[in-house]
Amino acid sequence: MFPSPSSVPPSRPPRQVAPPRHHLPAAPPRHALGAGIALLLLAFLVGLLLRLDRQPFFQGLDDRWAASLNDSAAAESGELGAFSTVLDRLGGPLGMVLPLLVIGCLCVYGRWRSGLFVFSVTVVANLVVLLPMKQLADRPRPPHPWVLVSDGSYPSGQVFSAVALVVAVAVVVFPPRARRWWWAFGASYVLAMMGNRTWLHAQWLSDTFAGAVVGVGTCMVVWRIFASLLDVEAERMAANSLWL
């Protein structure tokens, strides 16, 4: 006897298999969105504190750091002058050339999605996140800066730009093994930029840390927002069909 159709167990639907994914662009960390929002909220609260109190609890640390730099600046100005000038130029408008070059190269190879991600992190976020936070805090610069500066010391725009460039390049350019070396280089670059901004009396020490926090937080949020679009590019790269 043959079993009746009602007694035959229903067949399971075929299991969905994820399409192969190229290692570039990198996928965001699991909790990128939550971590990014937390960092941005922290920076926002500190900016609000600076708006309400011109002498916050960490001003003493900023003053002591600035005083220590005044004592050593004369002895080191000749040795660090050229290096400091290079960092200052990279952190200024000239530094925007670097992300634009990265975006151009990505688009040439058909990776416009990664190019859009880099543009959003390095250019759009500067206008949408950093500048409003500067206006919120409205913190005066240290007295007698050595370079031409604009209004609003908190957070550091140059440190923010350095962090954004390092993270964006890590996501879209370097494979996992090489990315470890890039993180080490990028951390050194960001620390050098932080030290340079305080050495030039352009920003307080806390401003540079805030620039790094806002940069990391913004990159995490934007990276998570672009995750689906970057996944499509990674799948197309694995299938060698970027131009289709």
C-alpha cells in the first residue's frame, strides 16, 4: 500500500544560502550603530556642558597641558616646525584632496557605493555632525594660537577629519590582514594630529579627544547605515559583476 498524500510529511523549503561575499568593503561590527550613537551622545552632552559652563571640570587639565607645551615649545620649534606644518596642511582644506582622490579611484573601478560611503563620512558628516556641534559648544580657542583658526574650538575638526579618513580607507581599501597594519598607522596619524593641534595652541587637549570620539562615532553610524549597500558591492565584487 502507498501512503495517502495527507500522511506524507511536507518537504522543507530549500535553505537559503547567502551569496558569496568579497572581503571588500568590510562589514561593520555587530554593535556599530549602538556604539556610534553612544559616542555621539557623549560628545553632545560635553558640548552642551561647555555651552552652559565656560569653566568645566576638565579645564584645569587643559590649562596644565597647555602650560607644559609653552615650556617646551621654544626648544622644539625648530625640529618640529616642518612636521607640524605638514600636519596642519593635511588637517586643513588641503586634506580634503585625499578623500576626493580615494573617491575618484573607487569610482573608476566601478565601486561607486564605496565612493559614496567615503564621501558621506569625510565630507557630508563634517557639515551635518561636526559643524553643528561646534556651534552648540561655541568654545573659545586657547589664547594666542600659532596658526590661523576659525571660531569654535570644540570638537577638533582636524582630528575628526583624520579619524574619518582612516576609518573610511580601512573599510573600502585594505583586506583584513593588511588592515591591521593600517590601523596601527592610522592610530599614529590621529595621535600625531591631536598632539599637533595642542602644540600649535589651536585647540585644547579635550577638544582633540572629542574630535576623535565624534569621528569614531560618526563613522560607526554611517558604516552601519551603508551596510546593505556595501554588501551589494561586496557580492558583486565576488561575482566579478561590478559593471553590470
